[in-house]
Amino acid sequence: MRPPGPAAALRQQQQQQQQQQQQQQQQQQQQQQQQKQQPLGKQQQQQELKPVLLQQQQQQESRAQQA
């Protein structure tokens, strides 16, 4: 097996990113559903988690651009 060319590698990265974004959207939807059922104290904890997810996404995007 030859290593894939740059175009194939790029395609793979884009697919991975799309999957990651879909997973994050699902996580956010789940969080919103949980928030409706939970008391206020727990809502605040979940909102603090969201920026961490966003930071991870930005890091992945910058890594893909460098490659």
C-alpha cells in the first residue's frame, strides 16, 4: 500500500472534522434537553463545559490547516 496523496489525506481530515462537529452538535442538544429537567445549579456547570468543547474544535481546525 502506498501512502495516500495529499488530496486523499485532506479528504480524510475533512470527514473527521465533519464527524466531530456532528458529535458536538449532538452533545449540545443533549445538554439542552438535560437543562430543562435539571435545577439551576447543574445548568451552570454544563454551560461552563461548553467553552472547552469550542476550544477543542478550534484546535482541531488549526491543526488541519497546518497539515
